[in-house]
Amino acid sequence: MSGHYEFVAVGAKQSRSIKVFTFAATAEQVLATCEISRVGRTAQGELFGFQRPQIAGHIQEIRDYLSSAAAVLPNAIVVGFLGGVRVKPQGGGVFRLTVSTTSGKPGFVVDGQQRLTALSQAELKGFQVFVSCVLCDSEEELRRQFILINNTRPLPKSLIYELLPEVDALPKRLTSRAFAAGLTERLNYTPKSTLVGLIHMHTNPDGVIKDTSLQKVIMNSADSGALREHTNASTREDFGFELLNNFYGAVADTFSEAWSGHTPKTSRLVHGAGVVAMGYVMETLFSRSGTTSRRRFAKGLEPLRRHVAWTSGRWSFPDGSVLPWNEVENTPRQIQRLSLYLVSVAKRSESSVRKSGRR
């Protein structure tokens, strides 16, 4: 039938609310019923899709393999359908699936896009692959399946993290990252943000500050800093936005020569080590004043100007060690050393201000 595709499938008894089937199909049939939805954002900054770009080298390797007479692809392509599928039991765990494309393709490729693309380019007549399909009730459920299926595969972590805020009911280990990713997204795409467009994300590859670095700042704060103290869940993200927006705005004001127009290679301030270390300075300044004022943050940062080597010179640490400015790396040990140094300078300066005020 035109606009309809039928498959004989085996059903699996798994979730009560989600139906799972497996059937055999050609690449042409899969692509006729399913989209490969690449992740991106609308002009308004709204997220759509979830698949990473094609990897040409990987696809070519699969195509070369498929050219051999003994080629097999035993791993199933995983797809999700949002409506458009009629299920008719045939008995014995067998079902007939009728997929309608009269209103567009109802399916989306969740896993196996590289194999599917290679197979379609190889143009092997009648070559079938196994297809595991999930019938989803919502786009959120489709995203959830994508995240949970691909989180153990070597997908870019930035892509996984960027999708997390769009999904509920995730494993506990991902919930704190989801909050951090959502706040990072807001900081990157809100026009009034001091970090707008500066954060390197899967959908913003031109950004200079790694999203994972800023997420680490947020998670540290949520674990033992200002965000942990802010217990009102309904306003927590708003508070976090105000906190980071004003602090990194003050950082940009105070160290403008090391901030504007720089990359991690030319300035350790926008490097992962600098971003995370300055997050601890933010916590120190906030804990002493209790304010998120950009002006107050800038005042607390000013004494650091004489002690930093963001773009040139050397770092002279309290333990007597000296490092060229660009040898501070984004490793736990180096971040800890830089953080302790900057926090100690900030605390000494704050203490001096207090003593001066009492005289």
C-alpha cells in the first residue's frame, strides 16, 4: 500500500507502558519510515533532534566491509515511533506492524545511524538488518530512550549532557548533571546573559568556554556551595542564573584583557582549569557577603589582578613552585592547586579589607 509499510515482528514483554518489537527490514524501508534527526537549535534557541553529525570515516569503514561477500550486520538498528504504527497480534508473540507515512515519517533513529547510512549508500539489494523499535507516547520518552541507550556508548558527552534537561525520570547519577546542563544552556542562550554565546556546546561549537567546565562549577556549588544553601527548588535555577551570570560578568569586567577574544590556548581564564578554579573564588566571595551583586563580586576580584598570570608570565604558588602561565592544565591536581591559590588570595584580601575597616 502506498504510504504504508508492513513488518512481521516479534514482541518482547518488558515495560507495561512501552511496547518493544524487533523485525527485519532493508535500509530503504527504515529510512522511508524513520528520520535521522540531527541535534540543533531553532532561531529562538529551542532544542530539536538528538543525533550527532555523521562520521564519514566510520561510515566508509562500514561500506568497505559491506562490499565483501560474507558481510553481516547482526547488531540491530534501534528506532522509536511517535504514533503512526498499528499493531495486530498474530499469536505466539508474533505481531504485524503497519507503519503509516501519510502524515510524514513517524519514526526516529535512536541508535545505529552510521550503520544505516553506510548500508543505504552501499545499495545492496534486499540486504536486511534487524530493527528494534520502541513505541513512544511522547517526544520526551523518545529522548529518554536515546539517552539511556547511548549513555554507555562512546557518544560525545556534551551531546548527552545537552539533552538531559529535556528529560525527566533519569537515573540518580544523571539528575545533578541535568540541572547543571540546564543552567549552562540558559546561561548560553539567554540574551541578557554575560555568557551568551561563549559556552562551547554541541549546538554551539564556536563557543570558547567548555560546557563541562561550567557544569562542574555548578555541580560543585550544588554539592557544597551557594546552590546547596538555596533550598527552594522552585527558585533554585533562577538563583543559580543570577549567581553565575553576575560573577562571570564581574570576571569579564575585572580581567577583560584575558577574557575578550581569547580561547583556552591563549588565556587560562577561559580554560577549563581557570573556569573551575574561579568557581571556588565565587563561592568564597558569596559566603562572605551573601550577595550576588556584580559590583560586589568585582570588588572582591580586584585584589587578584596582581597575582594572576592568565595570558603571560608565571604562576608563583605558596609551596614555592613556579609554573609558566600556560602549563596549568585541566587536571584535578592542577585545578586544585590553582583553586587553593586563588581562594587564599581572595581570603587574604577580604581579611585586609575588614581590618582596615576596623581602624
